[in-house]
Amino acid sequence: MSRKRSPLLDRPGAVEADGLDAGVAAHYGSDLREQRALVAGQGFVDLSHRDVVTISGPDRLTWLHALTTQYFEGLKPGTSTTALLLSPTGHIEHVMYGVDDGETFWLHTEPGAAAALVEWLQKMVFMSRVEIAEVSDEYAIIWRPGTAPEGQPLTRSGDDSLGGYEVFLPRAELAGLEGPAAGVWAYEALRIGAGAPRLGLDTDERAIPNEVGWLGVGVHLNKGCYRGQETVARVHNLGRPPRRLVRLHLDGSVDHLPAHGYAVQAGEKQVGFVGSAARHHELGPIALALVKRNVDPAVELQVVAEEQPTVMATQELLVDPEVGLHVRSRL
């Protein structure tokens, strides 16, 4: 849960989010209206509950290249990227969304994740000339739709930026932001609609990049060794990851959205779990789920939880069941 309360919660109509997104607004009166405004290129989303970390020093890019799943050597200033840190067995431990400004690599990550990330990175410094700092107290993240204009402060964009860009700005400037604000419910609906997974919500401790569509987005497949590479390469070479990310189109006749962790069943057998869910302004109620690879993509699934009505759902492929060298991965 976030340590900070955004000053934008003082805006009229603001309703605070809960859980992992506590500290910022869920909505400012109507998440559907806010979604439509964002799609039209209007407004911004307060993501100031996310943690911000800086990595500076002359060795930062070669050091990050050796540690992470991404290609950092020769990264030009202003270039945005996504990088993962994996366990020795290839399970995803951290996701870093960042951009280098020529002297410092700026990244943001999930709320509350920076402390563990910085602690692990500090242990890996050894003789490298790098300095790592959490700067969440000084800097915050907002998201804007469209393309960043020239002269915009430090920004990041990529295939997982939902057609917009993230801005690293001094936290003291949050209260003075002008224009309509949208809550994280609107942002999350667009994210789920885009099929972009979120660590800790759409993954569990066993998730590997191949299962959730992060090959090519957060994993560079033509670079040297890094921790966990053996698992990623083996599954990529052979194809058929153990599980696959799907988008569920939920039966709209039920008035509640499934919560994180609800069981996904095919008949009487559990085949996966729900990650995150939202009401999309065009698609209706949708969710991301991680299901077993061998589940028939055409079969109708059920979302089941105690003391809640069962919700029927159809699948939309995000990660091909056969994904590997012969099938191109996609978000």
C-alpha cells in the first residue's frame, strides 16, 4: 500500500483507490467518462503512488545490461525501455519502466516495490561505478495520452505505455497540475484493454516472461547472459510455456467485477486465476487471467469465488499457446 497521499485527492469528486493503488484517486466522479476523455487525448492520470528509483554513474548501462533481461549497452539518452529482474529459475521478481537522460537511468516500479529492488541492486554493485537511490519522496509519475511534446520534462513511452507517456516530475508540482484528471480505474481499464500485464496483479510468484507476453517488450532475446536466462531461452526455443495470459470478456449480467485471485474454471476444473478486472468504456467488463496452456482457447470459462455468483467468460488470446521461436510473441 502506498506511503503517500496525493494532493490531487483534494480535487472535487475524488474517491481514493484501495489496495495496491491506495494513495491516488480511483475516479473523480465517473471512470467511464474519464476513460473516454483519455482516449480523446484529454487529461492525465495521477500515478504518484508508484515508486521512483534513479541509477547513476558511468557504469550504469553496462551494469544494467549484465543484470537485467534488457539490452542497455549503448542506450541513447531519451530512449525508453522496460526491463525485468528474474530469479535464478526465471521467475519475474521486478519490472522496471525507465528512461536514461545521459547521466542517470530513471525508473518507476510498483508501489512499495522500490525498497526490495534497491536493496537487491545494492548487493550487486561490487566494483561498478553506480549509485542507486529511491527518490519517491521527491519525484512522482503521471501518465498523459498521446505523444510527449518537445520540451516536456523527462518522459518515458513504449509498447506498454498504452499509447501515451509517463512523466517524471517533482512531487511538489503535483498540486499545481492543470486540466482534467482521470483516476486509476480509467487507466486500468485501458491497460487491461491493451493486454498489458501488471506485476503482482496479473502474475504470481511462478510467472515467467514467456507466459505474460513480455518477450520483446521487457526481454531482449539477442543479448548476453543474465540471471534466469536459461529458463526464458529454453521455453522460447521449445515453445509451449506452462501458462498463458488471456483477456476475459465477462458476462455483463453480473453486477460485480471479479477480484484478484478469483479462480478460473473450465467445467469443474480450476485452470487459472483472475489478475485484474475493470469496466471498459467499449468492451464492457473485462479481466486479465493467467490460465494453463492446454486450455482450449474456444471453451467458455467460469470465474468462481465463494459467496459470489459465478461469472461466465470468453477468452481472447494475448499469448499464443504455442508461443516460441516459431510463433512471434505479442502484447
